[in-house]
Amino acid sequence: MAWDKLRDINEKAVEIAKGVSLLKPISWPPPAEEEFLSAWRKKKKGLPKIDYPKIDYTDTIAALQSLKDSFSASHPMEIYTKKTLESYIRAAEMVQAVNTPKLQKLSEEIFGKPGSLMPGCQQTSVEAAEKLVALAVRFQHPFVTEPDLCVSAEQIKVFLDGHTVPRMGAHAPEVQIVTELAAKATAGGRLIKLRAGTCFTRYDFDQLYVHEVMTHALTGINGSFQPILKTMGRGAPRTTLTQEGLATFAEVITGAIDLGRLKRLALRIIAIDRALNGANFVETFEYFLLNGQSEKESFWSAARIFRGGQPDGKSVFTKDGVYLDGLIKVHSLFQWALMHNRMGVLHLLFCGRVSLEDLFLLEGSLTDGLVAEPHFFPDWYEKIEGLAGSLTFSLLTNVINADDLDGYFSALTRGLSAP
């Protein structure tokens, strides 16, 4: 296929996909929180009733399918385009499947579900999450708890503007404060949204910068500069695991992540697994509450798992499993790529919105110049020698067992009291 034709297909795909919104139509309205909590405090444990908008994507799906059928795929970039078009179609079908078991089926197909083995070991993501929660409880002490501080969305906006504009200039993403948003913050290619009236924490400054701006916005902007694969600037649901994994990895490697956030990511994995095994919304809410989250936070943590689905547990939205799963896989990728000197694979992470499989699919196209090098890199990636040192040391410490540490240091303590 001529490259100008593939570029044209990608441009048309982006235009059509702009009309497909996955998260907004399935997000729960703010009043649902007070309605549920007010009843729950009175010991009325009824399930929330959510009315989702009826959206018909029939014409959109047909247009995407027609575009997908308009070419055959033999070159890696053609294969990437076909996979992306298919993912756009699945996203539209998911929105049309709200309140039905089909939503869960599509969710599992796109985002996966907890229980798969992690790279390089015989431990599942659920087992890893349970271990992480247990470790977080052991590490949680008064000197590492967060002060009682409420940072406004306006303060976060000033911080982000002050860091992105000097670094990206005219390409810096716009930061907006909006009233209706399921997450505290989201990032598109050139737009960062912050939820108004939300108490952000002191950790959110750096977390939002490295996660939302220097990962999600950065890859979207870099993707928009691609000469042929314009869909790399928009991405698709199939790239979510790698995107969220890379963004969370950035938090870890820069020291921006805090213990509470790590625990939240792990609790989401376990809660999704519980919901897939029959737990309803109330049981999921109370699980988060039991594990230290506030009533408000527990409500929205549970709502994320049942958005678009059925609060009785018959249909679950599995997207939140990608954060920890993706983090582990991206962390493992960096270790592997640095050991084998496959820097092209790592560079591709920043060329646009891609999945782990795409990195190996498009590696040759990056070498050939058909996929453009990233226009921007995050600060931490530019210091690759320090990153390599940190990851090398992490491989060494992987063999250390936390329980064995108790025995080692307990022996030293006993030694101090010996005659």
C-alpha cells in the first residue's frame, strides 16, 4: 500500500473515533454518591440505580468497519492500523452494551481481567496485589501518613501550567478545570482535565505531572507528529494497559508515587477479582471501606468497577486492573530492553499511543524512519544511565523476602541485649 493512502486511512480513523467516547457515557453522576451514602448510613443497603444515556453508535461502527475492510494488512504499520480500528469498534460496542453482561465480556477482551501470571514468575496479578496490600499495611506508620491538606484544582493547574509551558512551548497541553469527571484528572493529547471541587494532595503535584502530562499528554502530542500513523496520536482502548503502566512506572521511577496510591491500585485489582466472582456494589464499597478508605473514596472506588455495568455484580468494568498489571509489565520491559540493548523498543513507548505488542511490531518501522522519533521525552527517560542503575539494583533486591528481614533484624536486636 502507498504510504499516502495509509496516512489517509489513519486520518479518517481519527476523525471518526473522535465521535466515540467510552468513559464519559458510563461514568456515574455526582448525586449518586450522596444518595447511596445517605441510605447506607441509615443501614439501607440498597444498590445504586444508574440511568445511562442511550447512545447509538451503529453508523459510527459501520464507518469504522468499512474503513477497516478497505485495505489488506501485510506491513506492520497496516497491521497496527487494523488493530486500532478494531479497538475503536470494540469501544463503541461497549458503550452500547451498558447494563448488560456483554459489557463485561468486551471489557475483559479489551482490558483483561485479574488473575493472569506476571512476567518472569509464577505469581498472578491478584496474588501480587494481595502481597502489596499486606506490605503497605506493614509500612504504614504515622511518620509516613499524609498531613491534613486540601490542595485545590486551581493550585494544581498553576503548577502544571508552570511546568509544561516552559518545556513544551506552543505544544503544551491546555489544563482545564471541569465539574463532571469520574477520575480526579484525565489527559488527552493536548488537554488535561482536573475535577473541580476536589481535594488534591501534596503528592498530586508530581504524580499528575509525570503521569498525566509527561506520559499521557506527551505520547498523544508525539503521536500527532507521526507522518503516517496518525492514530498514534489518539490511541485506542487496546493501548490503555501500556499507557497506564508507563504512566504509573514514571511515578515509581521518579519517586512521585506514595504508599497510599500503591495500596489503592492493588485494592482495585482485588476488588475487581471479587466482583468478577459475584461481589455486588455494596460488598465492594464495604471492602474498600474496611481497607482504610473514606466513605467518599470507597464509593467512587467501587463505582469505577461497576460503571457501565450492573451493581448487582452481573456485569463488571475491568479497566482499573490495568494500572498495577501495566506497571509490572512495563517495569519488566525496561529491565529486559536495557539488558538486551533494545533502546528502539523503549523509544517507541514515547512515539505515540501503543501497546506492548506494537513495540515489537513497529520496531523496524522506527529504524526505517516510517515511524518518527519522539518529539519530546520525559525528564526521567533522558537520564537513562540513572534509570539503568536503579533497575539493575531492583533486580538484585527482588530476591529479598520481607519476612526474612524480620528474622535478620530481630537477631541484631537480640544481640544488643546479650550479656
